[in-house]
Amino acid sequence: MSIVAPSLLAANFINLEAECKMLNESEADWFHLDVMDGRFVPNISFGPMIIEFIRKSTTKVCDVHLMILEPEKYAEAFKKAGADILSVHIEACPHLHRNIQQIKSLGMQAGVAINPHTPISSLKDVIADIDLVCMMSVNPGFGGQSFIPHTLTRIKELRILIKETGSKAKIEIDGGVTVENAKSIMDAGADVLVAGNTVFKSANPKETISLLKKF
């Protein structure tokens, strides 16, 4: 059964309290929180202050995805805000192993996010040290994009690497996840489905989450 992590980037921020209440009452497992700096990606979203408010509204896992440069400067702030999992982009971290050590030393689970063009093999030397791979199935920066089909091949490749290295890392798929493609994503070897518009633009978000949980 999949872990479902609705992305609050697609939520209605005027009614954020109601959106969090809906997720709390749903079968969603994690809250996926996308942080963008306008530098690493061409968009700006929200920072630790919003995450702190969200943390107070839920006991579910807060899965924070940093699409930012120099994440090491802010890791402590996100821990204080309430992040349970903190993922940094491999493309933004020239000293990735140091970033992973820092995240773990702060008491969070460490994730590494990877863009669609970045070879899976680049994870080889850190895969045994991390808890999560956030595999981008769209180009990061904006919600509502279509799933890149080649991602299915990449999931299979990553699953082999995880098995070969004895890693315990979960595979999270972020971008363009729908009720229609969720089964093929899970069949390829994923563990976690991030869904933004699919959940929050749905006529019945709780039912949509329930459908995604079945795969």
C-alpha cells in the first residue's frame, strides 16, 4: 500500500487551516511541503514560518522538500519549524554527504531529491546513508505539470540500486501523480506518492486520497 503525501503547494492558502483539517481526517500519511527560493527553481513558495503553523495543526509526518541553494544555512530553522524529513537537491549540494550528516545530526530523516535529467548513478555513494529519495517526475518549480513517462524506467533503476546497496531508502515520486498513473508508478517500485493538484483540485479530496492509498 502506498504512502500518500499530498503537496500543500496546491492547497488554498486562504483556507489553510481547513485544508490541514481535511488532510488530518483523511487517509493521507504525510504532509509534503515544498520550499522554493526563486534561485534554484524559478518560483518562490514559503519558508519555516508557514511550516511552523502547519506543524501545530497536525501529528502526521511533515515531509519538507527544499528546492533551494545552500540548504545547510536553513536546516536548523526547518528542524525548529517541525520538519520530520528534510530533503535537499543533489544538484544544489556540492558537499552532499555533509548535508546528509547535518540533517541527521539535527534529528531529522535525510532525503535527497533528484531532477529528471540527473543520472540515478549519482546517488550510488550516498544511497546507504539516506532515508528517502525524492524523485522529481516533472521539472521542479511549479505544480500542475504532466508526469514524465521516462520516470518509470528511473524508478526501476533506483530500486535495483537500493537492493544492491542494502539501503533502506524509500522512493518518493513528486510531480504529475494522478489516480490514473499511480498504479504504474507503484508497480515500478515506488513507496511514496506526492500529489498536489490531484488531491486539492479534486471534487472530493478525501476520496481521491483514499483511491491513491489503494495502490
